[in-house]
Amino acid sequence: MPDQTLVGQLRSTLGRLEAALGAVDEALAFTDLNGIVEWTNASFDRFVGLSRLQSLGQCLSQILPRPYLHELSDSQSGLPFWSSGSEGSSTWELLGAPLRQVIEVSWATVDLPGKPSLVFTFRDKSAIVQAQDKLIDARDQLEVQVVERTRALQLARDEALAASQSKTRFLANMSHEIRTPLNAVIGMTDVLLSSPMEGQQREMLETIHQNGEYLLSLINDILDISQIETGRLALNSRTFDLHSLLNDIIHLFQYQASVRHLGLHLSMPPDTPRWLFGDDLKLRQILFNLLGNACKYTNQGEIRLSVDTLAATANLRSLMFHVSDTGIGISREALPHIFEEFIGHSNPAQTQQSAGLGLAICSRLCQLMEGDISVDSSLGSGSCFTVSLPFTLASQEQGEIVRDNPEEGLEPGIRILVADDNRVNRRVLELMLARLHLSADAVGDGHAAIQSVRKGNVDLIFMDVAMPGLDGMAASRQLRSEGYSDLYIIALTAYSFDSHRQECAAAGMNDFLSKPLRLADLRVALSRYRDWRRATESVASE
């Protein structure tokens, strides 16, 4: 009886084991060492497409599906694939299937008492392989899309760069074409205004001069915006005298304010630093725009420029400049947009024309100088613009630099040559030099300028950059290559980009004057030549 119980338990255990093995996904088969099938599970039956009774007693290599890519026997020895060792594994792939069907087969020897056997496991790796294939395909498609997108972005970048370069060239060329006649308008009126004349004549000339200056400022504003947008505008820091800069600006606007019967004041505390290191030209441009607007939109009262020192460290100063007026003010609706390009504010009291670029340029320049600009205003109550900018204190040695005196005249007998293909431009410069008690010879191209220098009767050349035949830069390079190092060359050009200044310097030119040329600018340029000549002679005598 106990034997029957034990047999029943074994049968129950074997039944549960049979059910468990039949439920697993892997196809399992037991064979003898020759590969004759002794037992299979349900997964194996489905794998080979036969029932267990059909598989029992059959050789494993005869009932496995033929479409799988594998060698059931070694091509050299002719032995079955499992004869390579007591255990091993292989991967088979189904041929001709729309999706990859991959089977991983492994085998091992099972040492049963008196009868060793082999156990085979067939695992379907198709789902994993198909998922991997999808990932690889998605990766490949993504790489293709990235390449295509990168190519499209590069093409868009190249097109944008080409458009930007075309825009820059267009603006530069238009600037040159407009500045050339403006040179005659502003230059001639500048010369005439420096001479005595009747009140009505002066009034008409001042009207011409003011409108020419307005047109010039509009051109400059458009070029500045273009340079800022293309990233071509850079800081040009140097040591400068802040006190003199502020006093000069007030002096320049004094006449404009007096004509409109406005008070113009400068408030500068005694502890305001004098010598600073920074871009004084851009600071001057910001304050010029703000004071120009204040004069334009103030009909009565006063305008005040004040400066305060905010934060201070050992070498740094953060300065705050205020430009306040009692003018027409700005509406609350316009304030959020006042620093945008081509934005103006509507007010019946506004009678002056404006392109809406000045404040936008001030904002961009402040950002470039790592500063800020803000405004406090209300309609009819005036405005106060505040500019905060950081500067570095100049050294004591730099602070002792003596400013040039442009009023000091040149030594008599200076030999000046004007090289310009435009007859009106040559005449304007000749008249300006005559106002300074100087005379000059004139030629119309670079070749003639070189010939004049070779004759030995030239100390200073005003060289137009754009001339037919041989332009000013090519002529300057040739003169330098021929050894004329003691010749002072001042570039005259209607182009005004910083890159043109750098190109002129690289060509060997000593100085740069932008058209339209003003008498004051000419005086300063001549004073720089005078100082250069003195320094050169001093070195030669040592």
C-alpha cells in the first residue's frame, strides 16, 4: 500500500512538472545522445508543427523546421550540430519572413542513471530582435533627419549671412552715395557759416546746414542699427577725460538751446572721476542722442545733464547719467515701446521730425557697454532718461596726458595734397584749408597722387579711399612699399563702418576722416598730424 501511495505521489509530481514545462515559452526537447526524441513540451510541438507522438522516436535534425538559416550538421565531419561538445548554443534565423524570426538554441548533456541524454532549449528572440531592428531603423532615420536638418540649417544660415552681407554692402554703398553730396552741402555751409554775413543769409544757411545734419544723423542711425544687428559694432575703449567730454557736449548744444530760449545746465559733483577707461565715443553718441531729443521736444524751460557715481571698487566705477527736460513728455502707452526701432510718440506739441532710431540705438549701445537705460516721463510733464554704465579708472600716468590743442596752427610751408576724384569734394576741402590759412594742391586719382609724392613736394595727403583706376588704399600701400614712411596720409571716405577704418590702417594710412567733413573735424585731424610730426622729428634727432 505505501508503494501505491508513493507511486501516486510520483505520478502527481510528474503531472505537475509536465504541466509546468508545457506552460513555459521556451521549446524543450529531451533526446538520447544520437538525437532521437524522447520527450517534448507543448512549445516544442508548436515550434516543429508536430504532436508529441509524431516527434517521439524521430531524429531531432529531421523534424526541425527547414527554413531556419543554420547547419544541422557539420559540413566537414557530417556530425550533428550538437556533437561539438557536451553543451553549446547557436542562433538561427528564419529565411523569407517579412519580419525577422530568430531562434536561439542551446543544449546540454544530462547524466541520467544508466542512460545519458541531451536537453535542448529553443528560445524565440524574434520580439527582442524586431524591437532592436526598430530602434536601429529609428536611429538611422533620426540620423538622416539630423543630417537633413543640419544641411537645411546651414543653408538657411548661409542664406541669412548672404542676405546680411548684401544688406551691409547695400547700406554701405548707399551711405557712400548719399554722403558724397552731403559733403558738399554740409562742408560748404560750414565754411560759409564761419564767415561774416547778414542775418537773413545766415538764417537760410543755418536751415540748410541743420537739415543736412539731420539727414546725416539719419544715415548714421540706420548704419548703426545695421552694424549692431550683424554684430559688427564693437567697443573701442581708450583713456578719456570725462569732465572735458561732458563740458564739450554742453558747449556743443549751448547754441541750439539758446535759439529755443532754453536753459542748459551740467551738474557734476566734485568727486566725479575725471580719467576713465572705456568707449568714450559711444558714451558721447548716447548723450548726443538724448540731449538732441531733449532740445527737439522741449519748447520752454530747461534741460539738465547730471552725473552720479553709483558703485565703486578699487578700479571700477559705475556712473549714472541723467538727461532731464521740461518738454512735451511721453504718453504712458508709448513708454513700454520707446526704445524699439522706428517707434515715435504722437503728441500735438511735437513739431520736429524723427525717424524713431535714436533711442533704439542708445538702448543697443548701453547693452553693448554692459549698461542700462531707462526713462521716467508723463505727457506734458517732461522726461528724464537715465543711463547707467560701468567704467574702469585710468592710471595716474594716463590721467596726466595733456589734451591736444586743435587751435594751435601748423608750421608754415606745410605741403598738402588733396587726392579726390570728385571736383566738389576737392573744392570743399580747399576752402576749409583756406579758412585755416593753409593751401593745397589737388589731383583726381591715386596714380597722380603717387607721381606728386615722387616729385618730393608732399608732406601730408588727404587721400580719398574710393577713386577710379587706383583707389586710395592701393595708392597708400604702394607709397609705403616704396619707402615713404615719413608721409602722413589721412583717409577721406564716405564709408563709415569700423571695418573701413581698420582696412585704411592696414593699408598704411595714419588717420581717418569720414565725409561729410566738418571744419572742426579737420582742425582736430591737423592737430594730430602736428603732434605726429613733432614726435617723429624728436625721435629722429635722438
